[in-house]
Amino acid sequence: MLFRRTTTAAGFCTSGLLLLAVSLPILTSFGPFANAQTPHPWLDAQLRKQRYACPEGKSPVRGPEDAAVTVVEFADYDCPYCASDEPTVKKVLAAYPTQVKLVFKNLPLDVHPKGKEKALVGECMGLQGKFWQAHDAFLTGAPPKQVRAGVDEGKLNACVSQGGEGQVDRDLALAKRLGMATTPSFVIDGIRIGGSMTFEQFKLLIDAEVARKAGSQ
């Protein structure tokens, strides 16, 4: 089904096809685990989904490398829903400082003409150790001078002009293989979720994953 390239009232920005056919390996499904918990329709639906490999690669990470739960976020710096979701994502990381890690991946949409340029600025600032400075500044609507504070402008501009080192393009290719065409989108331990999530939804799924993994040890 085709969707008009726009922001929506449903809590996500979209471009092109939603949930395209995916070619990544399916990991598994954990439907039976849902029955071991207090019934919750939304959580049960997530746990019954197929799981897909979403490699971390060289993407920026917040949280401990050995965290039990991996949250991969696909975002567009010009998507208003990504900006409005950022406090929720940070609240999740604060609530689970040792159990959750966030992997950030770029998904600049065609509907946002400057989205890819901002993604490249973030990638190139990461080469100078300032990715999260750019990430946080972009999502709060900071002016360019604040975004780029403390960077070597010559190196940054040269990096952006040559298209970075390929991270943004790799993220876009991965998003396409996963069928991700909305922002924000999340892959939580292989479970794909398109659109905004509440803290309560994050908590339900993270708690279930932590319990599942503890029970399998």
C-alpha cells in the first residue's frame, strides 16, 4: 500500500512504502513467552512478532555494550515526532542504565530535504568524537553554531561534501531491508515497531525481554 509522504497524526513521519518486504534473516518468535506474563494485548502482539537481525555495525551507542536489551532507533533529524520522542528515549535509558543500550541509525526521509545533510553532519562530527552533541542539538532545534561548537570546521565540511564514510548510506540500506519507512522506528531485540512509543510501552517490552533472558540462563 502506498502512503503519501508527510507527517501523520499517528505519531510518525513517513515516506514511500510502509513495511516493505524484508530480506534479512528472521531470528525467531517468542509467542509462548507472552502467556507467562500478565496478559497485555499490545505486549502480547509484540512478542508474537517475527524477529529480524538488525546489526549494530559501527553505529553510535548509548549505554553499556553488554546490556541485556538492545534498542535500535531509526530517526530523521527533521521529523517532529523524532524530536518529541527524544525525552522518552532518554527516560528509558535513565530508567535502565545497565540493562538497555540505544543504537542510533539514520533514516532521513525524502520529504525532509535537509534531513540527509544533517545526518551526514552527525556522522562526520562523530569522527571528531562529537556525534551525540550533534544528535542532541539537532533534535532540540539548536542553531547551526551550537550544533557545530568545538569542531574542526574544515575537516567537517570536507567530510560532509564527500558523503561521510558511508554510515548514513548503510543505515538507509538496512532500513530498506527491514521495511522501515517511517520515523521514528525501533527494533527492540529484533522486534520491529514503527512510530512513536510511550515510556510505558518501552517498559512493558524491556521488562519482558529482561525476564525472558534471565529465565533462559
